[in-house]
Amino acid sequence: MSALSPREEMLLSADETRTVIQQMAGKILANLNQPEKRVLVGIRRGGAVVARLLRAQLQAAVQVEIPIGYLDITFYRDDLRTIAPNPVVGATDLAMSIDNRRIILVDDVLFTGRTIRAALNALFDYGRPEGVELAVLVDRGGRQLPIQPDYAGRLVEAGSGETIKLVEHPPGEWNVVRRRPVT
């Protein structure tokens, strides 16, 4: 990754990110029964990346095709009016039925829990899964809602105003960066 700004700190290099995802896959595999009933659903944008990387690890281990889908939760957010006048909306792609399937909902960073609440609302508009588990690359704490991950790659304490982001640099390499507020 190119030089970070004075406000940025590398939390996970691309190699460390790959290792953490491998560890997460191992934890999921330890609890994975009926892999043919599983569906990975990544929350756009960062969660979609983590879901793709997790899927590769899981499929290699179980030798079963694990369907993957993607959710855009923009219009399910409770802060839509405050995030931007023209929000970036991605595509939701759930080409498979999620009825009676066991969903592993995937995001990159868990903070307040509001994104996950929105994702659950969106997910249930597409069907009625048998159950939903939550996998996140980074849990930074600071919950406003009673939502906890079933699988968390790393726990990171982050201060008020700090952001934790999954960033791609160079192309195809994913790093986790902490950005501190301007003081």
C-alpha cells in the first residue's frame, strides 16, 4: 500500500487480511453442518469483498458449491437523509431462494449495528431463511443496537470519530485501515 496519511494507521496488511479471513473460515467450518443449505450474503461494498474471499476458503474445504449473494442496504438505512443527498446505490443480487436456507450475513466492519439491522430488514424482504449468522472482518465495538457477530476476525478498539475501512490497494489487495478525525 502506498504511504498512509498522518491520520491513517494500517491495522491489517493484505497478507494479514487474508490470514484473518482464513481463520474466520476455520471457525465457520467448525460449526458448519449441512453446507448444502448455506448461503453467503455480503453487504455491499466491503462485506461483498469479504464474502467472496470467505466463500473461496469454505468451498475449498467442503467441496460443495456455496451460493453467494449481495445486498445493497442503502434504502433500508435509518440515516439515509443524513449520509448524502445522492447516495451511491449498488445492486442487490440474490439470484437464489433464501427460504429455509441458513444465511451467513457478511460485512467488513461492525460498529453501531445499524447496518446489520438494515441488512436483516432487506434480507427478509427476499424470503424467510431458517437462520442467520453474522460474520464480520473487524468488530470495532460501539454498538447502539443489541447485535453481536457469530464470527469476528479481529476486535479493534476505535475512538469517537475514527473510521475503520477495508481498502483496496493495489488492485486485488485488501487492507484494513484506521482513519483518525482531523483535529
